[in-house]
Amino acid sequence: MAIHWFPGHMNKARKKISEAMPDIDLVIEVLDARLPFSSTNPMVDELRQNKPCIKVLNKADLADPAATKAWANYFNSQENTVALPLVAEDRKQVKQLITMATKVGKSQLDKNRAIRVMIMGIPNVGKSTLINALAGRYIARTGNEPAVTKTNQMIDLKNGIILSDTPGILWPKFENERSGYRLAASGAVKDTAIEYTDVATFAVGYLAQAYPAEITARFKLKSLPESAEELLKTIAAKRGCLRPGGIVDVHKGAEIILHELRSGKIGRITLETPEMAEAEMAEIERLRRETEAAAAEAAAIEAAKHGR
């Protein structure tokens, strides 16, 4: 699925992040606990220059607890990285994050210097909600659609931590098509950038395999059709999405499915596992090598034609 959504302010944000990073002590990357792999911006690891990082698995109340535990273990095994599942609206859990950040940046406090923390994350993972919770007051504008934060801002938490907020940045190209679908299903990209039916078909196909009991119960199905397309059509009909003449309105059914998935009404769902991520990363790397090899071969043939 091709998603073309890389607004100009995201290019500017990338440049500002790169310029500010030398003065940063700790990076907090906010992820969606339902898709920790797909909501990880590959540019974050590139830009943070191996600085300590706390991976916040936000919206943990919407994700599968067993999968969240697996993801926390996965990130904890990485260098200079710790993971913390939480719900941004939960004050007790946010205090845990502050304690963790203070522990990581203790050397700065020992020098009577504030810990400079950069908070990063792609659109619609709850970054602004978390910032407001950390500050204990309304600072960052929040919303249910992506790209609400447009500019960098500095926030003194008055507890030895200074936050540097950044706009939610997406990368310009999704090499992994499945990640594109998951991001679209979660609402991380604007609905105008996607085709509801395609995304909902992908989503119900995954749910039928990974969470058959949840989707069967939510939509009161006696059995699951063999194909994702038929499942989407069945759900749409069940919900009364009918046009004149009894024609099933699949697009309307797709909207219902995606809205209920995002709100957690289908159940606590995680759209990917660490094992899936490893396999998909290996596939991406294989395709990348093949593309580079083909380009090199084409260049060699072209050079031979011109006697170079």
C-alpha cells in the first residue's frame, strides 16, 4: 500500500532534531503498544546517536498484555534502551517514567544540571497527552488525528528535567508494506491518505488469524469466512451497511471496523509480534540487497555499452 504523507514541517523537524541532539541527555520515544515495530521511526535511532533511550509503549490498555510483555523484553535486550508500558493518562504510571528518566540522567543532576530529555514519536501515538501528564498541566495540544504538534518547544518540568518536544515525524517511504497497513489501521496516518477498504481487509485478515475469538464475539459471528474480503463483507452486512437493493456497503463496514479497532471495542489487540518484526526486517534487507545488486548490474551494462 502506497502512503504518501510527508508534510514540509516534518523535513524541518528532522533538521531541528539533528541540530539539537548533541545537547540531549536522554531520548524518550513514544510508541503505540499495539504496533511497537511499525510505530518505531527508523530515523530515531539514527538521530539519537546511541544516547540512552526509554521506549514508552503507550496505549498499553488497548494492547494484548502478553504481547506487550514480549515487546518490553525485546527492547530491554537492546543497547542503551529500556522499555516502559504505560497509559499516558495514568498519573501513577507517568511518575514511573519520571523516576526512570531521573535514574538514567543522574549524572547530570549530580553536576547540578538539568536532564535534557527529547521526546519523540510518530503522529497519533499519544505524545502530546504524555507531555501534558509529565508537566501536570496543559501544555501540548492533543487530538485524535495525526500531525497536531507542528513546532519544537522546550518545557521545564520543574523537577530537574527539561523536555524538548518535537513534531511527530514520519519517514518518507514505507519499505515494509505491512507496517503501512498497521499504521493506517491504528490511525497514525490521516484517513485521507488511505483506502479504508484495503486497510480494513488487512486488519480483519490478521484478526481472524491472531484473535478469532475476539472478532467472532464482537461482531456476533457463528463462524469466520475463509477470506478476509468475505469477512469484511459479512461484518458490514451484520452491521446493516446496506445500499438500496440490498447491496452491501463495504466501505461503510470498513469504517466501522477501523473505528472499533482503534477504540479497543474489539478487544485488547496487538497487530505484530517481535518474531514478525524480525522476519519482516530480514525480508526488507533481502529486497534492499536485491535492488542494489540490480542497480549495480544495470549500471555496469550501461557502462559497457559506452566502452567505459
